[in-house]
Amino acid sequence: MMSAASFASDLDLGETAGATGMMDLTRPQKAAAILVAVGKPAAGRLLKFFKQEELKALIEGARKLKTIPQSELERIVAEFEDEFAEGAGLLDSADAMDTILTETLSQDEMNAILGRETGLATFEETPPWAGIEALEPELIAGFLANEHPQTVAYVLSNMASHAAARIVLLLGRDIRGEVVKRMLSLGSVTDTARRLVERRMRAEFLESTSGKLSREGQAKVVGVLNELDKSDLDEVMGELEAAGAEDLGALRAQLFSFEDVINLTAKARVALFDGFEIDMLTTALRDANPVIVEAVLSSIGARTRRMIESELAQPSDILNPVDINRSRRAIVSKAIAMASDGIIQLPSVEEAA
């Protein structure tokens, strides 16, 4: 049996007039006649193999098409494969063709083919790639696993290299090579195809991920929460849990307070306090819990420790809580940055508790 793809390729949509006879039809009109004859399910599958300009020619041809006698339809169908000749006569060809197209293609696809103005807002035309890159790679890879390799190649080619690389590693080995090969040979993409892919990606992720944590969203929230004191942080986290926020475990894993210094391993503390200015460490340890003070001092060199202990033994009326908090937050910021780079590991929720 002839495949749908080969059938579509045999429907030559050039504007050459049909053979003289009972009716003088153009090739697009003949193609439209056959598609209507085979019915909506089969026609819908075939339409996917036509190019944009061919679909436009089909629509224009069908709208000029009048009632075709059964004998003429049989003559047209005979030019192709016999199995497509089992369609009955053709009535109201233009309306039938419109029905097939509108039930097969989305409104956006129809507008693109016919060159209609869509009236889309500027936001919808903004490329979605920056927002998609902020999502978890596993989420994107899971979606792309069910897409055609050419679509996957186009999506990855539009993303930043570091984000695309993580997704490539998550793709199945059965399609990874094919996707990368297509990325190597990916040429220019029509505006219509570009818009369709971008709108689908936007609808799939950016307009339907309100309950999912993104890396960008987590980074912003973590930055805010890490500015809070321990008591305020615990209160906000309790409110988040009561509000039904998802993946709080992933969020807690990125939170770190000055008090959590005692939960770091000795090796992590040594790496964290290496290179810190003596004045900043001294200020951060002012009025701190003795356990925290000892945890910090035991992680630095003996000479530096003696200098800081000497300073802490002297009362200071110059420093205020703002200076102390600023120094402690500098330690917190460095710890989070080192954890992000994989240099140290922040304490787990259980260890912090």
C-alpha cells in the first residue's frame, strides 16, 4: 500500500492545468478532490506531509471547485492509487475541504497558511527560550522525548549552550545522535514553523508551570530568604508549607543561615573561611553563640585565631547590629556560592534540625 508520505508527494500541486476532457481542473483542485473523497480521517493524516505553500494552494483550489460528477472523480482518482478510489461522489467540495482543514489544523496554523493577521500581543511574539532555560532540564527533556528529532533539534539550537547540553545528556540514546546530527545541519526555519514551535513551547511550559519550581524562581526566593534572620526564615517557611508550595525540600536544601555554620563538616568550614578578612570574621562573631564562635575559630589558622580572640576579648561600642548582620550575610553568601559550585555541601534539613 502506498504510504501517506508518498501519496502526498505524488499530489503534484503545480499550477499546470489538468488534461482536457469532461472538466478542466488544475492540479491543486485534483488534489483537493481526492482529499475530500478519502474522508476526514485519512485526509487529516495526509495534510501533515504537505508544505505550507502546498496547503495554501489546496485551499485556494478547493474554493474554486464545484460539484464533480462521479465519473470525473473516478478518472481523477485513477491517476493515483486504486485504493483511494473508494470515495463516493463529491458535493460541495469547498465546504468539505474547509471542514477537513479546520478540524485537522489549529486556528494558528490556518492563519499562518492563509496569511491572516492573528492580532497576537507583543508578549506572545517574545521568544520563550530564556524562560524555558530557567526550568528544570528533566522537565524539558521529558517533553522533548516525545517530539520529532527535527523539532527537538530546533528547540535545543535556540537555547543557551549550557542549558541545551544538560538536556542532550538526558535524552534517550535512541534519539540523541539523530538530534545532534540534525542540529549540525539545521538551516533557516520559516517564520510560520518558528511561531508554531515557540507558541507550543510557551503554552506547554511558561503558561502552565505556575506550580512548578524553576531554577530562576528558586534562585530569587533563596536570595530573599537567606537575607532573613533564623527566626523570620522559619516563620516564612512555615507559611509557605501552609500555603501548599511544592518541592519545599528542594528549596530548603538551598537555604543557609549563619547559625548553620556549626552543621558544616570541618573540611567545609576550613574551605569556607579560607581567605576571609580578619576584620569581617571578627565582626561576624561579635555576640555570637560560643558554640558558633568555636566552630569558626577551629577552622582557621592558629595565628589568625589568636588575633580574633584578642579582638573579641575587648568590648566594642563602635559596631552596631547592622554591621554584624552584614558580615554574617557575607559568610552565608560565600557558603551558598561554594555549594552551587560543588566545592562544599550545605547541611541537610535533618542536620540543620
